[in-house]
Amino acid sequence: MTNIYLTLSVAWKEIQLLLRDRGTLALLFLLPMLIAGMMGGGNLASAEGEESSILLSIYLVNQDEADFGKEVSKAIQTIQQLEVRELSSPSEAEGQVGKGKAAAAVIIPTDFTQKINAHQSTQIEVIVDPAQPESASIITGIMNQVVAEVTIWGEIQFGVRSILENSGILAGASPQEQRAIAAQSLGVIMTRINEIRENPTIEVDNINIQGEETGSWLTLYFPYLFSGITVMFAFFIVGTMAQTLLNERETGTLRRLLAAPIPRGAILAGKTLAFMLLVCIQIAILLTFSHLAFNVTMGNSPLGLALLTLGVAFVATSLGMLVAAFSKNAEQAGNTGTIVAILLGGLGGSIPLGSATLASRAGGLRQVLAAILPNGYAVEGFYRLMAENGDVARILPQLGVLLGMGVLYFLIAVWRFKFEA
């Protein structure tokens, strides 16, 4: 009990000193929030820009002023990714495509509606620029989808008309009444089809190979981005802790603590506990910031997040002690700790590098480095919890490795660290 009391006393004293160091607090809290906000905001703006940007420019020539020609023309012009310019002449549109002024020209023939009503084959002509094969493929796919909708409408219209004519319901009705009855029946059917489309009885969910539901690329990318930044800056405690320990050794503070007397283990454990608490608060604030500012999901396991946060804090502070144990002076310890944090961030997978693929899953050298550095396991663990809704069982391998690394660093540091210069 005495050792526990002494450890907590050392930790409390260290926390009070840390709270007075505004420069360190800014480095650990304000700087990562600033960087995370800039990177997150940039990616969010980019994603919104992609959704609203023009994909391709096309010319549209609608020679059919009847119902189906108007509907297809309207459908094409409502596609946000297409910049549609109307022309009156097919030859003019073809000439503009030949000059490279647009990726394609869409020609709706004069008898388009007439043939659909007669249940005859018809076609929409798409003239593409051979110099843009990718664009041709995209536009052809879009037009096939548009035409498919019209085909469904035409088939149902023909079926309704055939049934009404063969059933005798229209006997004695005037042509106007026949058209009204057919249009009413068709409207009811198409309304019901649209309702089924909007609220399908059977829904299809996209899931990955591990069985988790997938979302948009931004939904998957943001948990990686913010957990990576959080983990990277958590390891900035390495330099701060190492420099603080050696500053105290150089000023004789550690010597006075030993004279108190306080066991060496209690001194190191108390300082480690104080810095661990600082890292835990840092991680909690950064993750809360990402959730509030960018709606990043925190997953369904608060216990998993808490345990992983403790694991990251323990391995980071243990590494700080290790750097202090092998440094000659406080300045060297601070510089070495900062370099270590940056290298771990870059090589261990804390920096997304513009991809939603984690370094621990990327294959090649990135995956190898992530497998031997603590950052790789930390980011993987947070990603499993946040993006894939994992529970504690899903992150047990990451927790185990982080704990093992932390114990190893701590034992080496205790064995190697000198309390007197």
C-alpha cells in the first residue's frame, strides 16, 4: 500500500507540472486538432466536389417531341455528372464530337415514341469520340440505364393496352375514354413500381469479406485518417517524457526524490502513470473532436476504445522511458523522441497516404513495417472498432502486441536508466 501511495503521489506531482507547460499541451492537443481539421476538411470538400462535379460533356439532339422523347431528354439533363448541350441537327452534333468539343452526342429519332407505343424496336443513337474510349463506355452505360427505364414503361403500357382491349372492358368507350382508362391504369402500376423501388421488400446490403457492412469511401477513410493522426500524436509523448526525465536528472530532482526515500520503481511508475493519463486524455479529446466535427463513428464498443487507449498510452510512455534511458542529455532525448514519433507515424501506418487501405492490410513493405511497429497495431485496432464495429474480441491481438511491446520497453528502460548523470 505504501508503494501505491508513493506512486500516486509522484504521478500527481508530475501532472501538476505538466499542466503548467503550455507549450507541451499545445503540441499534444491543439496541433493535432488543427492538422486533423485541415486534412479532414480538405477530404470532405474533395468528396463533395466529386459528387457535384461535371464528369463528361455531351450534345443532345431530340427529334421526337412526343412523350417518350421528352421523358428521355429530361432524364438525360437531370444527370448531374453530365454537362448536356442541346442541338437541333444530328450532323452538327456529330461534327462537334469529331472536333473533340464533347465526348459524345445522343440522338433521339423522330419516331421514338411512335415505335414504343406500337411495341416496335427502336434505338437511340450515341455518337462517341474514338479518342475517348473510357468516356464512350461511361456514356453508353448511362444511356443503357436511361433506355431501360423507358423500355419498362413501354412494355407495361403495351401490356395494359393489350389486356384492356382483349378483356372487352373498353367496348363502347370513345377513343378519348379508352386513352384515359389506359393512362390511369398505367399510372397506378408505375406509381406502385416506384414505391417498391424506394421501399423495397428485400434490401441488399454491401458487406465486405469479413461480414461487416460497408459504407462510402469517406465513411471508411475518415476512421483511418483520424485514428492515424491520433495515434501518431500520442507517440509525441515519447520526446516530451524523455526530455522531462533527463531534465529532472540534470537538475538533481530525481536525486532528491530518492533521498525522500521513495523506491526507484515507485518514481518511474508514478511518472509513467502521469504521462499515460495525459495520453489518454489526448486520445479522448481527439476522437471526440473527430466525432463532433466530422461525424466519425466511434463504433459500438466503448470498452474496446478504452482498453486500446490504455494500451497505446502504455506503449508510448514506455518508449519514452526507453529513449530517456539511452540518451545522454535532455536535448538529445527530446530531439530523438520527436524523430521517433515522426518515423513511427510514417513507417507504422499512421499517415493514410491518400488511401483508405490500412498499412497493416496493404501488403508489401508497408504491411511488414506495420507488423513490427506499435503504430500499425494501434491504428488497426482503432479501425476495427470505429469503422468495422468490432468488439473487444476483435482487438485482442492488437492489445496483446501493444502490451507486450510496452512491457519490453519498460523493463529495458528500468534496467538501463540512471538516476544520476
